Amino acid sequence: MGDSEGAGRSVADKVFSIADAFQSGDELTLTEVAQRARLPISTTHRLLAEWVEWGGLVRGDDGRYRVGIKLWRLGTRQPTARRLRDLARPYLDDLLDATREHVHLAVRDDLGAVYLERLSGRDAVPVISDVGTRLPLHATGVGLVLLAFSPPEVFDAVLAAGPRRYLPNTLTSDAQLRARLAEIRLTGLDTSVEELTSGAFSVAAPVRDATGTVVAAVSIVARVERKAEPQFALGVRMAARGISAALGWRP
């Protein structure tokens, strides 16, 4: 397979094509994954290594790859990741057009927020998130939203793990986090200012499925100088509601 097979495809498309290769639950060789994903061997090998490092896939002693526990858990808890991303994309595109900053879509996996999509304006503030990145729930806007609507035992586990203070504004205490999560549940919105990345703030809102369960979060991350601009909160709310409606949610 030539490199032209992967040319012009986004990082997100390549990442999800690897996941799609395992839809039938098969154990696959490197070559079989590359053929199903329509990617060059070299690209496939690199992406598979990242999937294995994260825990989404497992490489057996015979060299074959199979679905790992993290990907299995994610699939059983959430709408199909690719379907969610595809349904969300028009709303994320609109959000990007309106702000020219970073736009995120994330879901919870255990005590982390996994990013299904990231769209970025050319001059957006530098961030560490990317498609497939897993970041802590307590230190990210999308993570705090997901934590706010998670079962109580998830919050207990976050505290037991000893939340890391990345920056002075990072919330780490029981009282601070409980107050923040209560506010998110009340307002349906989180605003984080320099809690993970210096010079950045985020606005995040929950995405619900047809049952009303929060299954994802959408956010904008922008330069902190823009935090008073009203279009961020409004845009994130509208995007989250639009994606929720696409999933079948009716208030």
C-alpha cells in the first residue's frame, strides 16, 4: 500500500479508521489493520503503538492486535465514538467559524477525558490536547463537566488518586471541587481560567443522549484575554444542545 492511501486524510480520520478496523472484534496483524484502515504500513504501525500505549488495543505475543479494556469500556458506555464525532462535526465547525479558537469534543474514560475531536484556528493559543489525548477530569473544562454528571464513585476515585495541581488555579481539594461541580450542574456550563494551560481559558457544556444522560462535553479553549467575550458561552451552549438534539435528546 502506497503513502498516497493516507494522503489528505485528517489525523482524526486516521485514528478512527484504526478503531473501525476492529469493529468485528477480530485479532488482526499489522498488515490486516493497514488494509482495513487504508493506511500505509508505517502510519498504521505508529498509530497502533499509540493505541497500545493508551490501552485501547493490546498486542499479543504472536504480534496480533486486539481490542483492549479501555476501548471496550469506552464503547460500552458511550455512543459509537465515530458516530458521535460525525454528528457533532457540523456544530463544531460552526463554533470554530465563530471563534477561530480551539474547539473540543471529549468523553469520559475512567478518571480521564478522552478527546474525540479538536478543531483549531490558525492563531489559537497553544494547548496540549489533541485527538486521542487523555487528560485529567479535574483540570480541564470538558473533564469537569463530565465529572459533574458522573456517578459519585467517580468523584471519590478522583479524590483518592490525589488530584495534581498543574497551575495555581487548578482545583484539588474536596470542597473546591464539590462547589465547582455543583455550579456546573446548576448552570450547565463550566468556565476554567488557567487551570491546565497558562494563558488559556475554556468554556465547556454537557452533551446528552436520547435518555438525557451526559455522554460527552464540548468546549472552546481561547486566550485568557478573550474570556469576557460573551459569544463563547453562548456558542458552546448552542453547540452542545445541537449535538444533544442530533443524538435524540429532547429537553
